[in-house]
Amino acid sequence: MPPTYLLARDHLERAAALLRGDDGRARQVLYIIERTINLMDDMLPEPRARKSNVLDFEAFKESRAQMK
């Protein structure tokens, strides 16, 4: 399992433990939950570039011009 997933699961377990306590820990629970959401967002797969055998000549010319 990816380390991000394991860390997110750990945060959820800590939040559950705090919920069993008194209401004074609400801010801690809020922080843990927000952090968990951010970790889950990090796990989303990045969109893959479509592979194509078509060459965009304008983009090619621009990239060659930047290399000079």
C-alpha cells in the first residue's frame, strides 16, 4: 500500500479515538480530518497524456526555439 494511504488511515483512526473523548478536542478532530482529506486528494491519479502519432508542428517549433 502507498505510504500516503497508510498515513491517511492512521489519521482516521486518530480521529475516531478523539471522538470517543470529550468535546474539547473538536479542533484536533477537525485538523486531522482536514489533513486526511488533503492526503486522499494526493492519491488521485494524474490524468495521462494521450499518446498520439500526430505531431503538432507549431508546438514542435516553439519547443525548438526555446532550446536555443
